[in-house]
Amino acid sequence: MSKINDLTDKIEKLKVELADLEESLPAHSVRPHQMMKVEALEEEIEKMEGELKTLKETI
């Protein structure tokens, strides 16, 4: 059960980091490295949410 709690906590932290990053992006002229960071966070969140779903299904 602690694995589920750990994953949930990590996902929430990544979502906060993503929201902060998106708020800091300029309205125009977003640089490629900024978008790559956003995409990397989104992918990490998606991956962890998949792991969390799998863990919950096995319980």
C-alpha cells in the first residue's frame, strides 16, 4: 500500500511542478527546451499514472 501512496505523492508533486512551469511560460515565443521540459513532465506523469492504475488493479 505504501507503494501506491508513494506513487500518488510523486504524481501530485510532478503535477504541481508542471503547473508552475506552464505558468512561467511566455505567452508567445516558447523556446524548444521549455516545451521539451513540459512534454517530459507530462510523459512522466502519464507513466506513473499507468503504474498506479496497474498497482490498484492487482490489489
